[in-house]
Amino acid sequence: MMKSEIFRRFAALLCALALTLSGSGLAEAFTPLCDLQEHQHGRDCYRQVLVCGQEERAAVSSVRRVFQADFPIHTHTDACRDASGITRCGIAENNYFHTHNEYCRDANGNLVCGLAQIPAHTHSSACYNEAGQLTCPFRSVHTHTESCYVTENGKRLAVCGFWYVPEIVCAAANWALEQYSDEGHIHAEACYATAAEPACGLILPLRLNPIVSKRMMVKGRAMPL
């Protein structure tokens, strides 16, 4: 057989093979073994997730009552100490008497004064033992008079041996009216972002999915991509 005849037949074979693998022939040649439909993720496959961190709310402009705490709770300073460094101001530090009343609560009945309830106490005979020693854990109410103080080096120092504990009573003066406004919030497009993972539940075809094995099946035979 002549070489030209061999070349002609070989060329015809290649053309026939190309026609077989093209068009519908290619689809028939690459027959998937699974029952899944081939899928490519699109915009509809991804959820829009809220990222603004706010809840929708209507705009509000009103006047509200606000509790203002301005309590005479004492903290010692250098002015409280004598020349030897002993505290002698006669005022108990970070201590107070307080009994809750209606001004300690807001319109919903919630305590807003921020104070602990420590009722005022006056020592009685029950506060002392048989030897006359004070055993009561509470500080007694004491109001200093001029006889309780002396002046040393320009400082007014207590010498009575008692500590004054202020009694704090909440009153109407602790409440003030305040203008309150909130522009509200309605979710807009900027409040959302596209989720990183698809929510459609479908998988990419093997050749587009890097997570799935990089091999595909062609008519029962494993063939590298």
C-alpha cells in the first residue's frame, strides 16, 4: 500500500474520531456515574447576611427623666491627716447610711440610685457586752459638734473618737429631664454582605471543584483531568 493511501486513511480516522467526540458525541462520551446534576454557583446561591450590627427601629424624639447621682461619699485626702499622718477628719471613708425610697426607682420600679441599703443605726445596750465593750458590727449615727474638733496646723481635726457617717436620702432633686433623640435605623443595601459559603446545597462539577478529587470517570474508567 502506498504511503499516500496510508496517510489518507489515517487522516480520515482522525476526522471520524473528532466528530465522535464533538457536540453531542462529547456529551455521550463523558457520562457521569452519579445522579447529581452539574451545577455552577451563581449569585442566587449565596445568602445575604446582616453585618451592620443594628436592629431596625423607628426614629424617636422625646423628653425622659434621668437619675443624677451626686452623693456626699467621703474619700480621705492629705487634709484629713494630722502631722503624724494619722487620719483624724472624723468622717468615715466610703461609708454611708441609706434606705431606699420611691425616688430610688424609675417608672418601672427598677432601682437606679446605685446605693446599697444600709439603714441608719444607733447603738443600744444590746450593742455592748458585759464588760461594756462594743460588739456591734454597725457604725452608729453620730453628728459632730464644735466640741468634737480642734485646730492643729490650720487643719480641723476630730478628737471625739467617733466617725461621722453621712445618711444619703434620694429625693426629687436627683431626677432631671433630658432631651432624648434616636434617628432610628432601617436596613439598607449597605447593611448586608454576601456570605462566603453558598447556601444552595448543590456542588460544583468535578473539574471546577478543587475540594473534590481531581479525577473524573469516563465510561467506568478513571481518567486524570
